[in-house]
Amino acid sequence: MIFLILIFVSYIIGSFPTAVWVGKIFHNIDIREHGSRNAGATNTFRVLGNKWGWIVLFVDIGKGYLAASLPFFLSSLYYGFKDEVLILQLIASLCAVVGHVFPVFANFRGGKGVATTLGIILAINLDTALISLAIFLIVFLMTQYVSLGAIIASILFPFISFFAMHEDARIMIIFSILVSLIVLFSHRKNINRLLRGEENKMNFLGRKA
């Protein structure tokens, strides 16, 4: 029962299409029809500006953090051993990422899962989150490609997990590989544009360069 509850609730949390709702409620547009046509924070920065971009970014991070923290809120339903907590956190986290990429509330056309994944890692292992974020920022600041930073950080995520996790590394590595594959799949169009030299750049404030 606990697995079913976690799977359902975590997927629903991930499915809240922050960028889509912000665009429709406050600007009367579907952000998926503008800019890069992606329902994520980067496209929100580009189409709706910095204010709404930061709001979407932090809410999407919060979705991942909340999903990864669910096992602690539901601890009365199971024994709560340390290994169980991590396993349930990873199950909830994976469902939240899937929900963000394929949201039931937005016809299964969502974002790319990067911000939500960051929130998850912040909740599970701060060291891994900070290293991954640092890699993303270095690549982004050097190239001004948000997508390239996310792609490289996701590729290195399993290796970071291996070295940063002090225990339970095996299951965390399996999880990190699955998440990396989801993020890479959601960036497949960006990869093609990068290879063709057609990807849009962004400056530090989030506007198109």
C-alpha cells in the first residue's frame, strides 16, 4: 500500500505544470506554443521574463524536494528503517520526475525534469546536489547553453553519486542512471540543435543571448 500511495502522490506532485499554469493564469498563453515550446523554467525566463522564470524554477525545485521528503511524512505507515527510507525516497523521486516530464494535468507535455531532479538531490544528498549544480553552472557560464549544462550534469550524475554517497551507493547509482536517462531523453531535441549549432543561448539573467 505504501508503494502505491507514494507512486500516486509523487507522480501527482511532479505533474503540477508550473510553467503552463503560470502562462495561462497570468498571461493567457500556453508557454508550450512559444519560445522553445518547453514547459520549463528556462523557456519561462525566455518568454515571460525573469520574475516568472525564478518562480517556476523554485516551485519546480520544491516539487522534487517535497516528493523526496514524502517517506518522512508517511513514516507512520511503515517501520522506517534507514534502508527503507532511502528506497522509498528514490521511488517517490523517480515518479515525480516522470510526472514533471509527462504531466497528467498538461496532456503529458511537460518540462525536462532538471529543476525537479535538483530538488530531489537536495533532499537526499546535499553534497551530490552541490557538485551537480556546480558542474551545471560552470558549463552554462562558459557556453551560455542551459541545455548543455543540464546534459553534462546529468551524464556525470551517476559518477557523482558513486563518489559522494557514503552508503547505500548501489541503489543510488541505479536511481541516478534512470534519472539521467529520463533527462537525456527529454533533451533529445536540444541535443540535435546543439549538434546543428542552432541551440539558443541564455545570459545569466535568463534572457535570450
